[in-house]
Amino acid sequence: MSRFNRVSRIPYFILLFLALLIVPAVHAQDTTSHQILYAVGGQDAGGIIYTLDVDTGLKTEIGTIHNLSDAGWSPDGKFVYLLSYSQRLPRLTLVNVETKQRETLLDPLADISCWLPISWSPDGQWLTYTAQTDSDPLLKIYNPNMGDIQVLKGGDPNDDFPDWSPDNRYATYRLASPTPSDQMAVWDTQTQRTISTLNVDPAKQLQWSPTENRIAYQEAGSKSVIIYNLSDGTKQKYDHAKMGDWSPDGRFLTIYDSKLLVIDVNTEKPVEFDGDISGVGFGQPWSADSRYLVASGLNVNADSTSTIYILDLVQKRILPTGMKPTETSLFTWSPMDEKFAFAAGTDLVDGASIFTHLWTFNVNDFQSHQYVAQMPWAWGQTLFWSPGGRYITVETSAGVGLFDSKSNQLNWIMEDDQSFSWPYWSPDGAKIALMSDDDIYMFTPENHDLENITNTPDETDIFLGWRGDNRGHSLISPCGET
């Protein structure tokens, strides 16, 4: 019997069924990854909003807006929100990208200058907004999939929007007067009630654990950091401390005062290293796997020289990198492996600080690589790893650069062209969106292809975001900042 005849014994309808399952799923994933939202109009005014599938060229009109900040994706990419204005009060419309169904909320939104009047939970399930009523504004949350609206009781409509638990069940928000300004409520969306009230320092924001229903916050009226576990209601208290950051796996929290401490929330004790770091500066960034922590300061058990250290939580060691912190620094971990990038410099050009050096550092071999010396980076510009962890984009005064950490080489997307700005990675890391003059360009790192995807000389095209980038708002703020 031939090989073909053996295979043909598999029922044809089973193969057809499997094919129908596989093909649409792959197509949907690709479409979601490479859809963008953009506006056609003026820089300061609004315009017509479109979605564009970068791979297929399919362009769909969504609606019109007055300001560029008035449109954006939901974090899950299911909806595009649009703000319109009636009697100077904004109204919110949600457009389902797949079905094109439109829904406008009945409540007008409170008019808040320089502040987008809506906010999304990280998974896009809940939308928070401040509703303008005949009496006082109300803080509300809305589930566009279920049609459920809840009022966050006692919420301060003039404060920041809620922070959400990692499972998006709980929301924390500040209470309005006449309660003390340091009181924050924990709202349960399932039971629709307040389950706890916390005394949080008004100048500090609380932080949810990335993985568990734990809250870390600076206690009001004291110099203590509290870790509150919603699962069992227990609290851990650490006196004479300032709050740092959670590790990505939610097991550790950094706190500091005279020295840096790494708290293991499982044991409720600090991790014991072979030294101590004092004089901590510019934050303590974590590696993606939560094994490594970077801190600049003094290792009091070694010497009195300020340097950048790696804290290894597996080996319980503090390791000097040999690199010196400076007044002006950019610092970021690769999202996929044990590398970080560090840009620094204090040189002055025309009275402004600039970056002069860029390094990458690999904790596996403890080797650093200096890419560029005397590179004129304008202060405050961006330094971003690709989602896959291979490339670094940086917006400089010399153009937009692309560093390949595999080959240790710099390539310019467009050298000596300061009109290129805003390098934004697609969620899968396959493409970079940039703006130049009045058009939107797409760069592919794999083949270094640069393409003008709008190419409309008589129009101004403004990039507003990738579908599925979890941002939850336009790249343009109500005050014109990005």
C-alpha cells in the first residue's frame, strides 16, 4: 500500500475541521499584532480617526475627534474610545473594532483640563470615568462587555483614577472630603462594596503586587511601609522605611532608608546579602525573571566608591559592575534575558545635559560592552528594548538609532534626520512605528526596510498607538505631551 493511501484513511472531514480551526486563529493573531490607530488632521486640532492593518493595508474609518488626545485603544485592543463634546462636556463613545458596533455612555464626563477623563483596568475589562451629575461628580466604573456600571462610593473625582489588582477584581481609590485626604478605599467589583480603608501618605502612591492581591503602601503619619494581603487580611509593617518597587514575580519588595533592603514577602524578612548598599539612587530596576536587582550607591562592606551594583537574589551576593552612576542616567533591563542597557553622561552642550556613553551589561558573563562614545543624546530622550530583547531603540539629536545587542552594532534608521521621532515597537517586536513631518513610517528590523505607510503629502498623519500594546490611552496627552 502506498504512503498516500495510508494517509488517506484519515477521515477527510477531520482534516478539514482542523484546518478551519488553525487558519483563522493564525490570521487573527497577525492582524491584531500589526494594527495601528492614527489621526488625519492638524497637529493641534483633531481630525478623522482610522485603524490601519499594516500587513494588508486595510484602512477603516472609526470617527472624528476634536483633540488628538480624544482617541485611543482599550488595553485588550477590542475597543477604540472616542471623546466628543456637547455643551463643553466630553461624551464617551466606544467602538467595537471587530463588529463596528458603537455605544455612547449616557453620562456626560466631567471636564478636567490636562487630564484624560477616563482610565482602563490593565485587562480592558473595566473603564473608569468621572461622570458629571446635577450635584457632585461621581467616580464610576463600566464593564463594556457586560454593560455593568458601578459607583465607587465616596471616590474623589479630582484625584488620580484607581489602581487595579493583578486579577482586575479589586480597585483602590482615594476618598473625597470630608474624610481625611490620606484615606483610600479597596473596592471589590464582585461584591460591589468597600472591603477595606487604608491610611496612605497623600504624597505617595500605593503599589499592587504584579502577581498577587497584595498592596504595598507608605502609611500616613508614620515612616512605615505596609504590605497588606487581601487574601487573609494580614499586614506586614516595616518601620523607618521608604517604599521601592515590587519584583516582577511579586515575591520581593524593595524598601530603603539608610540602606537598601529586599523584603521576601513569603518569609516576611529581608534577604541577607554579603554586604549592604547605602546612598541608593535612581531607583532599583528588576530583571524580568526577578533574580537580579540593580542599585547605584555605596557598598559599605567593600569601599566608599559610588558605583552600580548587581544584587543576585539566588547567590545572595552584591556584585560591582565597575560602571559609575552619573547625574544624568537612563537605565533599562532587557525583557527577555539577563542584559541591561545603561546610558549616562554629564557633558553640557549649549547649556543642556547630554548622554555621552551607552553600555550593555550581561550578568551571565559579567561583561560590559560600550557601544558609542561621545554620542550627543539630548537629555530626556528614550531608550527602549524590543519586546524580544535583541534590539534597543533610542531617539537622539542625531536621529533614531537601532542597536543590535547580538552583533554589538549601531545602525541608524535615519541618520542626521531630526524629523524622525517617536520610535514605538509593535507588541510582537516585528515592526517600529515612527513619525516624520506629516507621515507615518514603518521600520522592519529584520531587513532594515523603511516604508511610508500613509504617504499623504496634503495631510498630517499622527500615530496614536498599536493595537494590543496595553497602553489604554492615546500617545498624546490632553496637554500635548507624549
